[in-house]
Amino acid sequence: MVNAYINELIAKLESTEIWRKTSDKCTNYDQGIELLVDMFTRHKMKDSQLFFIGNGGSSAIASHMTADFMKNGGMNTYSLYDNAVTTCMGNDYGYEYIFSRPIDFLVREGDLLVAISSSGNSCNIINAIENARKKSAEVITFTGFEPRNTVKKMGDINVYVPCMKYGIVESIHNLILQQIVDTIMERDGVKF
């Protein structure tokens, strides 16, 4: 039996685009992964803070990667998913500011924001990226769906999955991030 879902997942992974800014598309997947590993490594060496954000399934990826990049990657990650903070920001400022307001307080120049948004059009993700930019942080975006989504144009590195299915887009985002942290872990080892 041929598994159409797995075949589609593989095809979408193979057609995933990784861009430097918006004008320099990596020629292949390996070049893109190397670019991503290099950026995360640079932030590890500088002991920058790393922030991962997303909504829904992407928030689960962000939370998971916050833990993995800390424990397995030996990096200085910070979670924006404390229930009290999230509900406070939503209540006091509105849901569209649940990430950008904490970023105002926490992000320093030279930190890294990893913004994960399947649609690439979530207001709270866009606002967070804009605030991170004001703080002179670097940004990596992970998007899917429409090729002209807003978030895809906002990062120093932009990962785009050309697919309209949440499950496939989120699976590829998770897989790429897992590959990055596993590569760093295999290279550097895990600190206990």
C-alpha cells in the first residue's frame, strides 16, 4: 500500500524554501540547514537569549524547542508560555500583543526570535517580530500556506513550506528545528 500522506510530506519537505532575507534563496536543503545551524551556533557562542513563539500547534513546537534547544543544544532559551504572563498580556493589551509586550521587556540587542506561523499572517507573530526588530534582535521565520504571507518577508532567515495543510506544514517545521538542535547536540555534546 502506498502512503499518500507520507509521500506528500516528503514532496513538501523537498520543496521547502530557505531564504536569507527575501532575495537570496538557498540552492538546496543542505545549504539552508547549514545556514540555520550556523545562525543558531553563532547565538550559542554569544550566549544570546532565544525566544520561540507560535500559536496553536506552532505554540507546541515553540514550547518543545524551547526545552530541546536548552537541554540538548546547551542554549539560553526563554519561554514566553507561562500561563499567568500569557493571560495577563492578552487581558491587559489584547491577544495580538501576547508576545510583543514581553519582548519589549525581555529581548536584548543581539538576541534571536524564532517565529513559527503556518499561515504567516498572525497579528501577534507580526507584532512580536516588529518589536524584536526594534530591539535589534535577529529573526528566523517558519511559515507555510500562501507564498506571499507577511511573516515570510520579515526574517533574517525565512523557512517556507509550500503547502496549505496544517499537519504537513507543522510537521516540517518541527522536523527542521529538531534536525538543527540534534546537529548541534551531536557536534557539541550535551551538558549535564
